[in-house]
Amino acid sequence: RNLKRHMECRRDIGTLNFRFLSIYESLIPEEEEKAKQKQLLTLLEKLVSKEWPKAQLFLYGSCANSFGVSKSDIDVCLAIDDADINKSEFLLKLADILQSDNLQNVQALTRARVPIVKLKDPVTGISCDICINNVLAVVNTKLLRDYAQIDVRLRQLAFIVKHWAKSRGVNETYQGTLSSYAYVLMCIHFLQQCKPAILPCLQGMQTTYSVTVDDIQCAFFDQVERLRHFGSHNKESIAQLVWAFFNYWAYHHDYANDVISIRTGSIISKREKDWTRRKGNDRHLICIEDPFEISHDLGRVVDKFSIKVLREEFERAAYIMQYDPDPCVTLFEPY
Ligand code: ATP
Ligand code: MG
């Protein structure tokens, strides 16, 4: 009721929707770009299989989870069933192989949290990160892609939120703000808890897909084509959802006690997870549970300075959605 009353104050709601939808559409990658990504993947497969015939390549991250905007880099996971590989040595060798095939800027980052080889393909102009055996990321990519197929409003909301986060400089994990992955989880959570719900909780339903990765069982309902009407009782449009999303993170989320969890489709308590105080570098100032690595808080990068920045940005966005004459411009103004 509150939401309706607030948004009805905006006489321009129809126009606002139209403009958010245009922004969303302008961010969707062209088919041509998708084709180029495939082309690069095929080239990489060819090079890798010469050296390691049993290795498999998977796309993961935003190029495969349907939350990728145009001109994004691609993320590739090289899966190889060899228990005693030394990742650093492997990556250095991989970098060598790729370098000798005319790929540009080949760089092995063996000391990163997730060690990778970076490269740029001069033919397609696409940059790419390759990691080794990060199969959980491939599975969480599938989970996100499956959620996106249930209701188009998830993809619309996530594109707007990611675009906002990039414009406002709050999508930088090395500066203590949140990853794109974390923002998409926040959007899924938001659409699971709104009333009537727009998204179900796939991990709370009958298991139709199940894999065990690094001793973690990943199980969920993946016949999402059967859920196409799930959110149809909720008629809220994208402008209303953007407003409500920012309002939730500005004024309604209980930062002191709550953890958002798309795994359970609800809020769980920090106390239950023992995330009430700082442990090492994990401060748990905003808590976002990973759907599979449940001991992993995607908010752990946030520190006492960046939490302020983030919350002020949520408040700014909520204010703009409520009062600004031209939210579609002001919201995305560079910081
Ligand atoms: P962008 O469009 O900004 O590149 P992205 O979805 O590719 O968005 P990244 O932050 O590049 O986001 O992450 C790539 C993928 O790696 C994610 O989609 C997710 O599958 C996985 N990932 C990233 N961060 C984490 C994390 N902290 N824990 C688990 N998986 C993660
Ligand atoms: Mg990426």
C-alpha cells in the first residue's frame, strides 16, 4: 500500500517505465557480439585441446548468466579432471600457449584470489579471463540464468541496478563495494520477497538438477519453462520495482541483524550464521549469502568506510526515484 501511495504521487510513472525499458534495451548485447564471443570460445577450445585433450571450457559470469550488458569481458572456466595440478604452473603454461597464438596482452595472474589468465583477442576485440576448475561459478551462473528466464523483470531490474552501480562507482570489490554477482543476488532476493512474489525459490523446490562440486551439493528446480506465469499476480512495473528496490536497501533492510539468502528465499539471522562480528577481514556489515557456498558472505569485502558510501548511494537513489523530475538521468550521473 505504501509503495502504491508513494508511486502514485509520480504522475509520470508511465513515461518513467518507458524510459527505464529503453535504457534496459540499449544495454542488451547485440546478436553479433554474442556470435563473436562464441567465435573466441571456439578458438580457445581448439588451442587448449591440443595440449590437454580432456579439458573442457565453460563460459560463466555475465556472458552466460544473461545479466551481461554489451561490451562486457567474457569469463571462461577451464575444467580439467586432474587432482594434483598446480594451478600456478598450469596457468603459466596456458599463458605461453595462448601467447604464441597471436592473442594480445596475455597475462597470468597467479596470485589473485581466483588465479586467472587474462587476454585480448585482436580479431573480435573481446577481452577474456580464464580460470581453472572454478566449477561452482559455472553452476551459480546456471542458477542465475534459470532465474532470469522466469520473469523478465529480474533481468530489467538487474540491468538497471548494475548500470547504476557502475555509474556511481559502487561496483568495485577492490574498493570495498559489491560485485555484479552480489547485485544480481540482491535483485533475486528482492523479487522473491515482494508480495505477491515475482520469483520462487528454486533451491526450495523439487530437485530436477543436481551436481556435487568441491563437496558441495548444488540442487535446485531447473524446469523453469514451467514457471513462466509464476510472477503474473504481481503487476508492478520496472519503475516501481526500481523504486522499491532502492527503498528496501535504503530504509528497510536491517543491516544489524539480517542476511539475505536466495537459497532459502527469505531473510536469515546473522546470529544463526555466526556473522555478528568481524572475523579476520570479513566484517559482515551487509550480508549476502552465496547460494551454494553458504559460509561465503558476498558482502565481506565491504568495510566500515564503504558501507557508508553504499548506504548513502542507496538513499540517494531512493530519493531520486521519489522526487527527481528526471530520475533516468540523475540516477546514473557519474559520481
Ligand atoms: P560483469 O558484467 O560486471 O562482468 P559478472 O557477472 O561477470 O558481471 P563478475 O564479478 O565478473 O561478474 O563475476 C563473474 C562470475 O564469477 C559471477 O557471475 C559468479 O558466477 C562468479 N563470482 C564472482 N564473484 C564471486 C564470489 N565472490 N563468490 C562466488 N562466485 C563469484
Ligand atoms: Mg565478468
